[in-house]
Amino acid sequence: MEMSSKLLENAVAEISQLPGIGKRTALRLALHLLKQPTEHTQHLAEALKKMREEIKFCKQCHNISDTDVCELCANPLRDKTLICVVEDVRDVMAIENTGLFRGLYHVLGGKISPIDGIGPSQLTINALVEKVKQGAIKELIFALSSTMEGDTTNFYIYKQIKDCNIITSTIARGIAVGDELEFADEVTLGRSIIQRVPFENSLKSS
């Protein structure tokens, strides 16, 4: 794609690295920014720079946060004995949008995937296991996507904590096999959390 400006070309190249953004969309966005007042672009650049430099990951659940402990973990009204295990921060947002879950979360940061070179040590599984062994958690809800990688991750964690005195459950299969949580509608996702089943049952049916 030939451009008359190297500055524009560089901006398009950077924007096109964002997921789901091709060269043409990147060009359209860059040209849109050029039409806006200078302060609008400056505000955008400052917001992105500030986010990148100052955002934290919660020391307790590994969700993104502005502080060392996120608002969810710091909320005294949340049930700290109930932990929902998710792959990504987007899953936290999806479940929170249902308004039906009042426990806390643990963000793994991905799923076990040997093909992609992702093993348990690359995720926050050890921190989760240690949290369970401390004895304050009564139930662990597995809310990973229904894929081979998701099921493998669930089973790996289950094996690590099966001797602990804790209930393990998984979201009901209202979420289609292979679907990602972030794309599920709020009603279906909410029902899947409420109608969760013992994790052992999912092992028998697989």
C-alpha cells in the first residue's frame, strides 16, 4: 500500500498490529485521527501511555487493576470462599456483566497448550493451588472455555487440589463446546454459572 507520507505509513503499520485490524482499517483510523483536533489525538496517546505504564495486576487474583489489590478482591461484600477460575481478564468482565456471581476470581493468564509451548509454569496455577491449600476456599468453579486445552487445564488443576477439602464445579454446558466465554450472551453465561455442576460429573461425561 503506497503512501505519500512516511509518518502516515508508520502510524498505519503500528495500528495494523492490533488484533482484528488490517491495513485498510488502520489507514481509515489514522486518517480519522488526522481530521480530529490535535488535543483529541494527544488525549488518546496519553491515555494509552498511562495505561501501559501504570496498570497493575492484582496480587490476589491477577486481574488488571489500578492498585495492588483490585476492587473486586477488596470488596468486603464478595464471597471470598468462592473462587471462579478463568483464562483471561475478558472472562472476568463477561461474568461480571451477568450480575449473578458474587464470589472472587482467579485469572490463569491462558490455558495449558503444549502445541503453543504453554505449560503450567507459564500460568498462575501454582498461586491458585497455594491459595486453595491455605484452607479458606470452599468451592472452586472452573469457567474455562470448552476446548481440549480448557479441559486439560481444568483436569490438571483438579489433580493438584483433589486431596484438599474443597468443592470443585464447572459451569453448565449452556456454553457451546469450543465457545469462548467473552462471546457468550449474558443470560446464557449467567445461567451456566448458577447451574454449575460438580467437576467430577464432567469427567464421567467426557
